[in-house]
Amino acid sequence: MGNFKYYLTLAARNLWRQRRRTILTFLAVSLGLASFLVADSLMKGLDKQSIDNLITLETGELRLTAPGYIDIKEEDPLKKLLPKDQKLLALLAEDSEIAGLAPRLSFPVRVGNGWDEYPQEAVGIDPVKDTEVFKVKDYLVEGRWPEAGYEVLISRDTAKILELGIGDYLLMTTRTKSGAFQAVDMEIVGIVNTVNPNTNNQVFLPLAAAQEIVGVPDFLSQVDLRLAAGVDAREKAASLKEKIAGAGFQVETQPWQEMAEEFLQISKTKNAFIGIFLMMILLIATVGIVNSILLATIERTREIGVLKAMGMTEGNIVRLFLVEAALIGLLGSGAGLAIALAGEYYMVNVGLDMTEIIGNLDVGYPITGLIKGAWNPGTMVGGFFFCLLVCVLAGILPARYGAKKEPIEALRRV
Amino acid sequence: MSLLELKGVTKEYSRGRVSVKALRGIDLSIEPGEFLSIAGPSGSGKSTLLNLVGCLDVPTSGSIILDGEPLEKLNPQELALVRREKVGFIFQTFNLIPVLTAFENVELPLVLLKEDPKTIKDKVMKILEAVGIADLADRRPQDMSGGQQQRVAIARALVKEPKYVLADEPTANLDSENGKAVLEIMREMNERLGTTFIFSTHDQMVMDFAKRLVRLKDGQIISDERR
Amino acid sequence: MFVRKIVRTVLAALLLVAVSLPVLGAELSVDEIMAKLDENMFIEKIQYKATMVTINRGREITKEMTVKAIADTHALVEFTNRRDRGTRYLKIDDELWMRFPDTEEIVKISGHMLRQGMMGSDISYEDALESSKLQENYTAKLLGSETVNGRECYLVELTVKPGKEVAYPTRKMWVDKEHFTVWKEEMYAQSGKLVKESKTLAVTEIDGRVLPTEVVMENKLRRGSQTRMTLYDIELGGDFSQEDFSLRALTRP
Ligand SMILES: Nc1ncnc2c1ncn2[C@@H]1O[C@H](COP(=O)(O)OP(=O)(O)OP(=O)(O)O)[C@@H](O)[C@H]1O
Ligand SMILES: [Mg+2]
């Protein structure tokens, strides 16, 4: 132990002797770790927010559809519909694990102003029940929520592109279930601007109007559910399907994880990106440490000779330099952690306004505007020790190079 | 039994195609407690001889027997351990570790021998007093004169009570007064502790201090006198 | 009706025309009108060249094509204007294939693709493919008489029969009382909103039949969007048979 303390003193003093170089390496390690941790925090926050947005604005936590609906949705969503059965809805309403249910009917439409038209998804909603599951209404920027008749809520982007406002009529064309042309004028009663870019491609109208327009009274494309706190969507999907089958209805249940697959895929790609980030930091730390230790062994060649004459073995010398590497690593990682804590505190509590940085880009993330970080204690602990380990490992090669020096050669050099 | 026994020791350095015969067959035996000076002109092989005896290098041929054990059988690791336990070094240029205080420099050999802190403290203070610089224990080398630094070096070489101390021109970087003081300390230690000293020099004053004087020329012993 | 056929020709192309029997004087029942119309439309074999001009918000796109057709079952259309040269469509009964000249790839047009405008025009593939047997899908009702382009016409309203699936649940046709060509047609959405309107601007008489040679189709849901077809070099009959309408014919250089 006394031995180790001696090594530590020696290493610390030598680091202090070369403080300029030490500080550079220290900065590389600490800033590298800190930026990695903050980036990871942002990514995690982005994921969390995106998933929240996806669930509260687009998918709900669990979706009930007619069997086979998912497969034909892109081709012809009206082909496989769910009967709007009161018994089924009552069954869902009674389930204590279900906190809200929103019957919806969605189908592709083209919306226009008589000059231009764009493809969108029309979503028929139950004006009251929909808010039990979705938060679209919270993002109303003008007007009101559609209540009855041929009223429609559109996104601010759509309103802007079509140059339409509250009270104007939106020309909506689609096909009925039987394939007939359908064209209706919808009164715009509300404009929303949600943080989910996908919502910008949807128009919302009362369920009854939607059913009338495509000619499917008493049918739904889905019932979206919000689950009670702590209920696992995947498990509930399985158990609910059985329960409903027991009551004599055939449905398919889809937890949000499946609906978010595409997004989760992006999230994976992004994790690969984080991996690359990590490699870069690793490289910077490694180069810093190797450079530091290598230069130290060169400058202190004579000292190595003296220590060897005193009876230090190669192992002792390696150890001496590794303690130096570990010290830089410890200080660098420690400082990196501290900076990351401060940075993440800011990211979690204040956040980053993406609109200021990149504008309202659709980058495949169901998110716009303010991005907040998420605490990542696991990554912090892992990152700290990983960084430390990398520093020590990076020190091994140059330390061994230094320790190999022959004592007489080392001593001869003046 | 002799402390050191050199039999037909040669050392050849090869630099590219040129090879230099630094030692050409040295036979020498050194008894415990000797105070021996190796003298000779520059390039005569003094340093080479000390390095071999100090286990810092291995001979090209011949054998060096330390305490009855031939050194040529040892690997670098084992040689390091021999140095750690049995050999003290004093260098012409002092070679103190610049970031350590006098105390810490002297402490090093004992730390390597894993002595306990209390013993270390006692031994270090005692030896620092013996060489007359106890009051400089907390100074760094850069804040000491050459003479003071060499005293620290002597203390460092002696603190572990080695079998023998090797000193390669210990006074060459000191003025004559300091050189003399250093030599006196060395001889006092030799007499008090019985430590064997082997030092090289080409300074007549230093040779006069020696109790045995071995003269080298062109890598060979040309005289060996005891006084 | 006439327009619908032309459209069909263009694309999947069939041809119209049959021996038109001048029926003068006596008012006909709606079923008789429809029968005469079908009769006039039916042409054994036809080939012609056509120019299709699509105007959308002031932008004009012109395409040239040659068409060969047998009755309303087989048609081969080949575009000849520079940009689309080599693009071909083949219709056999109610199936449609398209061949891209660049990749020499053949694509069957089905499902939702049929609802798209053909080559950027206001005529959908669906319009072009529709079976000529109007009476099978629609109930016809005579609303009265009107004059269009100075011609006396029957105004006929078609309403989809229950259980039949058609693109336009309601349509109105103005049928020439003498030649049984359609001078004007309106197509309505389920909601009753006018979706498309086609008008015959010019006709010509060949072998005793009166054939429309210039038709304009307007998309009523998009202001300023219309497609104008002009037919020329029309030849009834020709040196080809059903065997010439095959997937191999599509790829033939
Ligand atoms: N590492 C080496 N490589 C090649 N030649 C060497 C090496 N070390 C010493 N020599 C040569 O060996 C000979 C003896 O050198 P050594 O250093 O032992 O002499 P010295 O008596 O100590 O001289 P000085 O009084 O100058 O210190 C010299 O010719 C020297 O050039
Ligand atoms: Mg020498």
C-alpha cells in the first residue's frame, strides 16, 4: 500500500510537471466523455419524447383492428373494418386496465382548395372520446375541435399550403367503400400544430361524417386505447385479444411498439450513430493518452534508467506509467461526468429548441420543436468506467515501450 | 568468500560494422568492506566495468560471481532484484528524481523493498543526518547545490545498507571542496557500516582516498595496489 | 359516352363507331337510345393517331400517340412524342399493362394505380378501362331534350344499380338524336358533386358514321385542369388481328 502511495505521488508530480500536456489530454478525455453523455441523453430524450408523441398523437398505446386490417391498410383500408359494436365498446370500457378508448375511422383522401390538392389521411374521430386517448386537441392553435357534421380540423402546414383558414371550405376527395368517387366540401373549424410531423398529414372530422362520406355507417377502422398506468402494452395486447375472442369478436390487437416499428428502426440507426460517436471519443482519448505517456517515457528516459538501477523491474516501470494514465483517466472521466451532469441538467430542464437550429425538418422523427434530454445514469456510470479503462489500456503500449529501455542506454543519455 | 569475483571478463560493443573492445579480460576479486578505486584515462573501460559489476549490463564473455552466484545465469528481471537488494548506485550527475524531495528520493529503495513506513522514516532520517542534510529533507533537487544533491544520492545508495556501492566518478561534477566532503562521507560509511565501495575516477585526489587502487588501460588491468 | 370511349381508346384504347343508322322523327324510349348508342360505338377495327393536350394551371403538356383497337376488347397505344417515345399500353379485356421504354420493363396496372390520371392527364386508367356495357351497371332515365353545339340531344341520366361498383354513381349524357354520338357528359361523385365533364368539340363522318374527333375532358374539382384529345388519320378496319395484341407486342422494338 505504501508502495502504491509512492507510485501515486510520483505519477501525480510528473503529471503536474507536464501540466500543459496533462491538461490537454485531460480536456480531450473529459470533453469527449461529456459530449458523448450529453448526446446520449439527448438521443434518449428524443426517443422518449418521440415515443410519447407517437402514442399520444398517432397510435395510442394499443390498437384494436379487424383481422387482416394491418396488411391491407396501405392498399385499401376500407376493405377490413371493425363493426362499431356497443357490446364490444362496453367490454373495453369496463376493463379497469384501459384508461381511455377512441374509436376511429381513417382512409386516404386528397384535400384541396380547388386549385391544388395533396394526399392526406382523413381520421374520423369521436369528438369526446378521442381526447381520452389522444392529445391532438391540446395543440389547437386556432378555432375549435370538430363536433358534428362536415366539419374538419386541419394542420397549420396544410392550412398554409392551401392558403385556407377557419370558416373556409376544404375540398376533400376520396373513394367510398364501393369505389365510387366521393367529393365533399368540409368546413374548416380548427387548425392544429402538433409536435408530431405525421399529424401534419392528417385531417380530423367527426366519426359520423367520416362514416357517411365513405359509406360505412357503423364501422370503424380501429379502436385506439390508452392503458392504465403500469400496464404493459404487449402483454395487454395478448390478453385483450383473448378476452375479446371469448366474447365472440374477432379482432387483432397491436401494441404501440409494433406500430412504432419504423420509428424504432430509425432509433436503432441512431444508436449506431452513437456507437460511432463513442468510437471517436475513444480514439481521441487513446491518442491523447498514448501521446502523453509516450512523450513522458522519452523525456524521462534517464529517470527510467535511474529507477531501473535502483532495482525497479520492467513491470514496476509499466505500473508507474499506468498509474499516470489512470490518473488522467480518472480526472478526465470525473470532470467529464461533472460536465455531463451540468449539461444534462440543462437539457432535461430547459432543452434544445430544434426549430432554431434546423427549422421544422421532417427527419423521420415524430417530433418538432423543443427537444429535452433524459437522465442516463446507466450510461454515466458505464461511460465513466469505460473511459477510465480505455485510458489505462491506451497507456499500456507506450508504458511498455518505456520500460523496455536498457538501463545503461537510459543512463548514458544526458 | 569474495564479494565479487571477475574471471576473464570481456565486453565488446558493436556499433554497426565497428566493434569496440571496452574490456579485454579482467580478473579481479573484491572482498567485503573494501574501499576500491578504479582509475584510468578516458575510454579505458571504467564505466563499463562498473556497469557489469552493478548488474546493469552483461559481459560478452567471462564470468562475474556475486556472493558465490554467477550473474550470467540471471535474466533481466532477476538482475533487477539483485540490484534492488544488494547494490547502491552513485552517479556522476547525481540523477535524483526531480519531482521528489530529498526524503522521497532516499526513501525509494526502501519502498521497493516494501519496508514498512515507520522503518522507512527512521532509516531515511538517520541516513540524512549521517550525510549531514537532515534539514533539507523536504527540498527538491532543483533547490539544492551539487554537493547537497550528491549527498542525497549517497544517502539513497546507502539507505538500504547494500552489499556494495558503485560510484562512477562521483566527484567529477563537484568542486574540490565538495568532492572531498563527499569522499569523506563515503569513507566514513565504509568504516562505520562496512559497506563495500567501488568508485571510478581519473582524479589523483580521489585516488589518494582509496584503500585499493586498480588501474585500467585499454580495457585491461595494468596495476592493482593496496595501501 | 362517346368521350368515355375515346378515353378508353387512348389508353387501353378501343374504338368506337359502328354503322350509324339515321333514326329520324319518332321519339325513342331510353332503352332504345342506349341500344343505339352502344351500336354506334361498336367498331370492329380501328386505327388512328391522336394528340393529347393536358392543361394544368396554365402549364400545357402535349403528347402524341398511335392507337389500334379491336372492338372494345383489345387496344394497343404507343406514344410517339419525344419525351414518351416507346411508352406503350396494352389492354386486353379489362386488364392493362404498361411498358417503360427506358427499362423495357412491363408493369401491370392494377388496384389503386388504376385510379391515377394516365400520363398526367385528367383521364384515369379506370376511365379508360371501363366496360362499355353501361346498361349492365346503370339504370338509365330520360330527363328530356336539350340542344348542345346546335344539335338536338336526348338528356339521359344514369344511376348506379344497387350492388354495382362504379367510379361515378351518377352521370348525365347528351346524346345526338340523329347520329347517336355523345356531345356532352357529366360525371358525379357519391355526394352529387360534379367531378368531371367532357365535351365533344368536333365530329367527322367516316364510312357513314359520325365520329367525334375532338373531345375535351375537364376536371371539375381542380380549376383550370383539362385534357383535350384530337383524333386524325382515322381508318376503320386494318391489317391486324387479336394475335397482334400480346405482351410480346408490348416489347417489340
Ligand atoms: N554503449 C557503447 N557502445 C559502443 N561503445 C561504447 C559504449 N559504451 C562505451 N563504449 C566504448 O567503450 C570504451 C570504454 O568506455 P567507458 O565508458 O567504459 O570508458 P571510461 O573509462 O568510463 O571513460 P570516461 O573516463 O570517459 O568515462 C570506450 O572506447 C567507449 O567509446
Ligand atoms: Mg566513464
